[in-house]
Amino acid sequence: MPRPTATQLVYGSATVFFSTLAMLLLSQTQTGIGVAVIAIAGLGLGLLVAMTVPMPRMSRVVRRHVVRAKSPAAPAPLQAVPSPADRVRVEARVGEHSR
């Protein structure tokens, strides 16, 4: 999951604060359970707002250059890179003689 942007954090935090404050003032609750339910609802609403704020995208100019840079040919096959363990086995076999 990508990291949230500053805009998402600001919108989400502002939503939590103002929605919780508005719900507390409108409901006029005085019980601990009522305040907890409103706080959880405010957090959920803030999370929803933060996740629905659009993520920044690439500009059309940058996207056009990225698309042009990609070649339509198939990617090159991967080449095996010898590991240090393979190198030790090869060096050990060099000293062996056939009988």
C-alpha cells in the first residue's frame, strides 16, 4: 500500500476533528459509550475521506515519455549469475584428475 500524501493526511485529520465535534454537539451525549461511538464514527469517516482523496498521478508529458521509452520487443531473458557456492565447487573440481 502506498504511503499517504500530505493532502490525504490533512483532509482525513480535518474530517475526524470536525465531524466528531459536529456529532458531539448535535447529539448532546454525555455518556462515555456515546462519546466512544461518536469518536469511532469520526475516525472511520476520516479514514474514508483520506482514502478517497485521489493519489497524485504522472502528468501527460511524463507519461508520454515513459511510454515512448518502453520498447515493444520482448524483454531480454534473465541470465544466471553464479553464486559463491558454485564458484567453490568449480575450483574444487579443477584440482581433480580423471583416472
